[in-house]
Amino acid sequence: MSQGATVRSGTVAGRTGGAGALSGVPFVTGGNGFAGRHLVEVLRADGHEPAAPSSAELDLLDRPAVERALQAAAPAAVFHLAAFSSPLHSWEQPRRALLTNLEMTLNVLESARAAAPGASVVIVASGQVYGEPESMPVTEDARLEPGNPYAVSKAACDMLGQQYARAHGMHVVRLRPFNHAGPGQPDEYVVSTLARQVAEAELGGRTAVLHTGDVRVKRDFTDVRDVVRAYLLAASLEPGAYNVCSGRCTAIAELIDVLGEEARVEVRQEDDPARMRPHEPPALRGSHDRLTAACGWRPEIPLAQTVRDTLDWWRARLPRLG
């Protein structure tokens, strides 16, 4: 099948640069997660009421339950975001990361094949499937060389989606988002943890001492609100793999500089050995050319705004946490 340079016609119609027009119900797994909440919000703003059961309402490890849920929703598109999503914790819980992510994805694909055969299935993998690339920017044709258990699980889910598209003729789109950030992100991720540390220092009226891993590490950051726009558009694309990224490489030290400009207190940085991550490539930058050619998507929100909005989110949240 084509890796995708056209917008698919039929149940889902694309809208260049926008959210995509669905003619039926969208079904979202992981709708209570970081990106999932933003996706649900955009779907509602676009006039849809998605079926987005919480993990308490639907156990994705229960295949019959997933099939019943899809049969009841009769979705036009299934957005599979639910996952064990922590690369750091996957080192501590490799079995859980691998088996949970793969089994949930298998259940979604099998259930969609049985109960919603006409639906587009958007599987969210990860830019981490590439590991330490031989060259940059990384395109979708690069070898998959995952460097941690989480990335291995995402590579397996990606390949499973490809196999279901080829073997069963399903409309499966596989997305490989690189680092994304924004308001509402858990604080184990770099932009959010730095923003939280600044907000805590502001609340206490003290210098913000940012405890970090290696600040020379460079990553490709995209605002989560741009990322979920890509997710919506993806449902209308030809089956295949697509990177979701900014195409820019930003060092952690540069994020600290932005926070220093935005902070209401003095900011300084200290290395924290506990935050050093093993087996991490020194730099990672992707190419979104395939996705842009297919539907016109481009990142629109500057990284400085992402950092500011994340900081403001923590400023508003911390007083409520007590």
C-alpha cells in the first residue's frame, strides 16, 4: 500500500491544516491522558461528541469488551492513544510496558476488524522507535532501532498495525510523534518538570534551582495542540507511517533559557544524576515532509509559547494542589 501522499475519500474527508471532517463518531482510547484530553477537546470544538471511555469504563486488555464498545459506537475513526507511556518507567517495568501496549493494540485492531471494518484506525506509536539515527532529519524510511522497552513496545505496535493493513485490508494509519509538550503534561517529562520547578519556586518566593539530566541533549519538540491536529487529519490519509514532529532540534539548555526569561524569580540549573537517562541518543530530529505532503499539516505553535503555556498551567494548578 502507498505510504501516503493523498487524502483518503469516503468516511473521513480531510481539511488542509484543520481538524479533519468526520462524518461519523470518533472513538478515542486514552482520552483521559495528556494528548487524549487535547484530542477530545478539539473533536468537541469541531462539533463531534467522541466515544472516549475511561480505563475504568473499558479495559482495553479485555478483547470482548473492546469489541462490544466499538460495535455500540459504530465509529468512523478509531484513535488509539492509550498506552504505558513512560520510557523512564519502562526500564523498571519492561514486561508491563511490552505486553500491555502490544495486547491493547492487538485488541483494538481485532475488535475494529470485527465490529467496525470500515473505520480508519489511527495508531499512535512514537518517534523513539528510531533510536539513535544514522542521519537526521529522520524520515519514515529509517530503520527501527528502539533503545528502551517502551520504544520496543511502540515499534511492535507500529509493525502490528502495518501487518493488519496488509493482511486484512484495514485502513490503518501509523503515527510516530516525537517529543510533544504543553499544558496538562505529567511532570516526568522534561518541559513539564522544568516548568513545575519554576512555578514551585515562584510560589515559595525563592530561586528556582532546576534539577536536570544532561542539558546538552537535543530533542524535537512539538506542541501537543499541533500534535492532535495531526492525529485528526491522519484518519483521512492513505495507510502508512507518518512522523509528527517540528523538524527542529532544541537542547534542554535552550528550554531553561526560555524559562529563565519567563520566570518571576531567578533561575539556575544543577545536574541531577537521578535524571540522567541511559541509552539516550544525544540528538533526535525528525522530518514531517511526508505528513505535510499528504495533508498540509505543519506545526504552528512556537516552542516558546508551549513553554509559557505549560508554566502558566502549573502556576494555576499548584495552589489548588495545596
